[in-house]
Amino acid sequence: MRFALYALALGGFGIGLTEFGTIGLLPQIGSDLQVSASTAGYLVSGYALSVAIGALVITIAVTKLERKKESIDGLDGPFCNWQSCERSRL
């Protein structure tokens, strides 16, 4: 249970960091792209919109699947290769 909580917290931190970190860099991004900072702000809006739509699509896609198995598969995917994961389930 603790591992899942830490993974959820780390994911939330990552999403927040990408949005708020980009907000702090908008003047530099705008000057590099030769647009105003407010126009460069559409980058943050586009990212937030894609995260929201992506979450809906993923939720709809996995509603018919077994929750516990898919949660475990989602968590162990980045940490092990295909063969070691298959051997651990046998």
C-alpha cells in the first residue's frame, strides 16, 4: 500500500512540476520563439488539456479490465523487462 501511495505522489509531483516549471520559464520560452509570454502560455494550457483528455481516454480504455492486475502491470512496467515480469507471475 505504501509503495502505491508513493508512486501516486511521485506521479502527481511530476505532472505539477512540468506545468509550474514551464510557467516560470514563459518569458524565456516566449523570447526564444519570438512571441509574447502570454502567447507562450498556450503551451501550458495545451499540456494541461492533453493530460485531462488522456486521463479520460485511458480511464475509458481500462474500465473493462481487471483493476488489480492492470494496476500491478502499470507499476512494474518501467522497472522490469518482459521476461522477468512474466517469470514473476508464474
